[in-house]
Amino acid sequence: MALIVHKYGGTSMGSTERIRNVARRVAKWVRAGHRLVVVPSAMSGETNRLLGLAKELAPEAATAASQRELDAIAATGEQVSVGLLALALQAQGVGAVSYAGWQVPIATDASYTKARISHIDDRRVRADLAAGKVVIITGFQGIDPDGNVTTLGRGGSDTSAVAVAAAMKADECLIYTDVDGVYTTDPRIVPEARRLHSISFEEMLEMASLGSKVLQIRSVEFAGKYRVPMRVLSSFTPWDIPIEEEARSGTLITFEEDEKMEQAIVSGIAFNRDEAKITVMGVPDKPGIAYQILGPVAEANIDVDVIIQNVSHDGRTDFSFTVHRNDYVRTVELLKSSVLPATGAAQVLGDPKICKVSIVGIGMRSHVGVASKMFRTLSEEGINIQMITTSEIKTSVVIDEKYMELAVRALHKAFDLDQNGAAV
Ligand code: ASP
Ligand code: MG
């Protein structure tokens, strides 16, 4: 008998019929003798709908007071889900009780729309489990120290589920979603993409931060910190498939680098098309200049990703970095109005149509020539690399957006990730 946390995404909860199927699947696990905590998302499209309503009334909603209300509104989607799922389980003859984040409570900090979980009180949940009930807890939401409802950022239900699993010391956290696992890359771009049977936690962390949308990155950070065994699997298999089969399906996120994984030098190709590049030309090359450029950008709450500073010529250098495409115009304006006059730099240039393509694999630690193979592959396709950044287990390049799909396909093939390529 194990303690298992199930997380169901919006698509899995998308209609009353689908919720009934979730209930049947959960009931199957309960009947096999397991104790279950279930963390569902809002019904698909619901969070967008709610935030859309808010936007009609307050297009900016930039003040703390308005962000508080955004969270109060967005959190209702999950509240409906937990109640519906509890009813569906009761209708299957399974005892079930639903809780909103504040009822557990799931304590968070006070940063509305992107709150971080600080503590979960598991007493109420344990008492219900001991009484034989399935406990259903809202994803995505919590409560701050002053009793305000907070949300954890888009996709935050993954993080709720892993945090609950960590707090409860659950045996496993199963993330049921609309894909059947983690793939070598997005199958919509590369039809030959393969599902990975397992992926190391560190690789998953890179994939999530580099644009793979399967899991919210904070959920992976949480899983790593508390070593929560975690599996991504499909909620669209027939609900009555044998439990043993279901429990082995999908992709396991592992903490051990087993032999099998070491064979694959590159495990996946990630990409992110939402980036924009900005270059400040002719910056006087003296101490403090990077801070003078990026300080105001950080103060404006704009996230900076890849950063490059060139060698200087005649005391001047070029300084380039990337930001999210949504922040492009704002960043260029900020640089032109305040940074140019303050630093004496020559001009600001930019390109909002770039993308970042990355290869990820723990095998890169112990193999040489991986990055050069990436560069050779791109050059054979005639793709110009604009920026490069590396870490121990990834290499990313910034390229023109129009070559993104070509680059991903070529790299997927070059690193033997295609379905007919070498086995993982
Ligand atoms: N319902 C929230 C969203 O759409 C949280 C989640 O689904 O994970 O972002
Ligand atoms: Mg999600």
C-alpha cells in the first residue's frame, strides 16, 4: 500500500465526462489498496477565460491591489475542479473530500501571480487519508501570511502536486497529462521524436527552463530538492488498463544516472521561439558597464537570458542580450531613454525574431566534441549562429527564428534521436 499523488492537467479535467474518467482511474488505484491525494488543474481554457474577463475590466492590472484580485479570480478555476472531482468520486462509491489551498493550508509568500510555496500543513490531509478518503487539493493556489489567496504562476498545478508529494513524503507523484511522457523534442516539429522512458532530474530541469512545456520548471526544482519520485504519463489511456502497466508507462524522472542513460550523450533538443535580441553598440569598456546596462532592465522586472560582451576595440565594446519577446519594445525604449544617455553608448539595435535552440544531455559532461558537432550540423544547413551559451549539460544557440524548425530537425537527426536512430 503506497501513498500516491496524482496530478491531472486541464485537458484531463476538460469536461464532466473526462472528470468521470479521472474519478474511475483514481477509484481503480484506491481499490488496489493505495492512498491517494489528487491535485487537479482548472478545466481546460478556464484560467484563460477568467483572466480574459479580468483584462476586460483592467487591461494592465499592474498594481499590487489589482494583482491580488487577479489571483482571487484565477484561483476559482481549480476550486470548481476539486469539487466536481470529489462529487464524481463519491458517485463511484469512493469517499472523497476537496480542499482549496487555504483550507489545507498551502502557505505561500505574498508575491501575487507567482507565489512560492513556503510550507504545507499535512495534518488535515493525513486525518482524511487515515479515515479512508481520497483527498483532493486545488492546484495552482495557496494563501499568503496575511490570509490572501495567491497563485503560483501559469502551469503551477504541477508545482502544487510535487509540493504536496514532498510534504506528505509520498511514494510517487504521477503527473497525468495530454501527452504520454517527455519526448526527445516536440513531436509536432519532429515527427520522429521519441518518448524517453526516463530522464535525469537535471536534464528535465534544463529542458523545462529551455522551453519544453511539459512541466512547470518550479515543479522540477521542487522534485529535485526533496527527491520526489515523479512520472509524466498520459491521462488518455483507457482508465481500466492494469495498474502495473500504467505505473510503468510515461517517463520517469530519475535521480540516479543509470547505465542506460549514460549511453545517450544528448537526451533532448529544446527550443524557445519567444525570445528577442538586443545589442547596445559602442559601449565604453570600463568597470560597471554591464551593471549600468542591465541594472535598469532588472529594476523594470525584465528577465534577461543569454548575455554576451565582445572584446573591445578602441575602448568600446558591443553588449548583447536576449529577453522575452513580450518585453522587447519596453526594453529597447528603456535603453534608449535612460541607458544610452547615461553610458554614452552609440546606439541600440535589436531583433525580435530570433529563437534559442538547445541540446541537453548529462552525457555532455564526459564527452568532448558535442558542441562542435552541434555547430557543424547547423553550418551544414547554412544556419548562422548569433549567440552561444553553455552549461555543463547543455549548449544553446541563438539563431534567426525562420530556421528554428530546420535546426531542431537537423540536430535531432545528428544526435541519433530519431525513432530509428540508436536506442536510448
Ligand atoms: N490552471 C492554471 C493554468 O492554466 C494552473 C495549471 O493548469 O497548472 O495555468
Ligand atoms: Mg500544465
